[in-house]
Amino acid sequence: MSYSIEQASSQVDSLDMAQLLQEAEPFKTIRRGDLVNGEVARIDDDGIIIYIGHKADGIVPLREMRSLTSDDLENIKIGDELYTVVVRPDSEEGPAILSIDRAKSEQGWTVLQRALDNSELIAGTITGYNKGGAIVDIEGIQAFIPLSQLAPTSQGADSQEDLLAQRMGQEVKGYLLEVNRRRNRVILSERQAVHKQREEQKDKLLEELEEGQIRKGRVSGISNFGVFVDLGGADGLIHISELSWSQVQSPEELVKTGTEIDVYVLKVDRENRKIALSLKRMEPEPWVTVADNYAVGQLVGAVVTKLTNFGAFARIDGVVEGLIHISELSEQMIQHPNEVVNSGDEVTLKIIRIEPERRRLGLSLKQAVDPWDVTE
């Protein structure tokens, strides 16, 4: 079969056209609000010219790139890729108008929604505040932390307003409670993030702690039943009975909030996530050394602590407690110790018996009095 010159020429034209169509860039109409990725073609006083495909350029005017800092602008080079949002498609009036600011917001909403869906921690910067809480910039979007969702802080401030003012410009991390693009509403919780971090630190600490260890901590709170100590991620409790070998009326007699102390790890309850600490066990129990520090026949200063029908208890040198039997209170016959002493009296006593293994100390008031010291 033979072809004419006209047929051959027509076939070549068809092949060239097919190849050109195959190599041609597929045309896609851009619409207002589309997020497009383009290449920086030129930077001038009017803005940034971006090649967005389809043999067309778009321009980012200065008013649509206000979110860029001077450093950001200096770092943009020809050939860089930038995401923009179409403000106005290209038309007879001119090239497409693009916005970097709106693109950042578009990307920001995507980041926020992903963080909410995946319960991810997200960071922002406190840029303002009002009576309800703190205003935070996250990915170019304004979020809000209500006062109830701000983390507790020990910073000194006269008022909540002063506290918020102190935090201006600070980075804050939290979990998203709500992301509502339609209402332009983003709610963040710093408190949840701090709570979760503390729980993770506590889990780690509970695994590391062992009974009998000596740990350094900071007094984080004081109550009428004891002292809370922050061990670096978790609080342990020193019960009032574990504060001192001596009698303690109030924990504030011994410690102050914020002070750093060494504590003895008394018990680690991993199941109930509780840590019992002791301050008094940082020193030897007085009964262990009482025989070395005191002797039978020694005169000692004491304070009467309690009265009973059979005698009075007294604490010597604020360390150990002993009994003054009713028969050792006076040379005279008495019916009750209150005929001679009262709780709180400071007296001089003689040690008449030491039994450290039984934790008993026998004391005498009448033997401590010099029988020849008689005043008329």
C-alpha cells in the first residue's frame, strides 16, 4: 500500500499535535479561596510575583503578606515555593491576586483540626488578655485560654490581671478543647497539658522511688495534718507525726512553703499512686541514743505534757517523754498530780530509770528538790 505526500504530511501533523497535547500542562481553573502552591518569579516594591502554572502569574500585594516579618521577607528567594490563597482569579483586569496571610490561616486551621482530632499538644504565644483569660496566637490563628484552663502558678502577683500581664509574650502549650472554624472559635487548655505532664512525671517517679531512699524536694503545700513535698514531678506527704521526733503542734513550726528539704521515702504505694515521706527519720530516733546522752541520777529540764491519775508525763529537752509517777511528785501524799503540777509547767527532774529497749524513762520531781534548800 502506498501513501501520498499529503497523507504522510497529515499523519506527521497529527503525531506532533498529540505529542504537544501530551506534553502540555493540564489546565485547571483556579477559583477564589483555592489554596495554591507556586514558585517565586520576582520580588519588587509592589509585592511578590508567583508563577502558579497554566502559563500564568499571580501577585501577592503587600497588604496580603503582613504576617511576614522583615527576616521572613529577606529569606524568600526566587525559585522558592510558597503557599497562597486565591483572593481574586486572573481576569482581563489583571493577574490573580494571592494572599500569604490567608494561606497561613488556611494551613493553621488544618494544623489545629489535626491536633484536636489526635489529642496532640500544641504551642502558641500569649499576645493579649482580658478579664476572661489569655489570648494566644497559634499558627496565625487567635485562640483563647479561659482563666479556669490556665495552669496554676506560684508567681507573685497582686491580681489575676497582673498575673496575665506578666505572661505576655510567653510560649504556652496546651490541648485543644474546641476548634470551630465557622465561628472562628478556638479554645485551649493549659491546665490539662500541665496535669498530663505531671501524671507522666509521677508515673516515672513512682517507678524510680524505693523505700529508704533520701530525696531532695521542695515544700509545695502545708495543711493541719502534714506537709506536701514536690519531688520533681509528684508530691509526697509528710504526715504531721513524721515531721519530728518531738511533739509538733503545727507543721508551720518546722517548714515554710517553697523551702528545699531532704526527705526520707517511707512508703511507695504504686497501686494508689501515693508517696509517704518522713522528715524526722533523717535523724536517729532519740530512744536509740538516750542511754548515751542521759544517765540515772542526772538532773534535766523538762516540760509537763500530760496528767493522768497515776502520774504526769514530761518531755525532757524536747526530745523524749518520761513518766513522773504520782509517788515521785511530792514528799506529801497527794490524790492527783494537778495538786503539784499542770500541763505546760517547766520543771527540773531527776532521771531515776532508763529503759531504752522498752522506751521508758522514769523521772522524779521530789528527788530533784534539795531537801536542805528550805525557804522560810
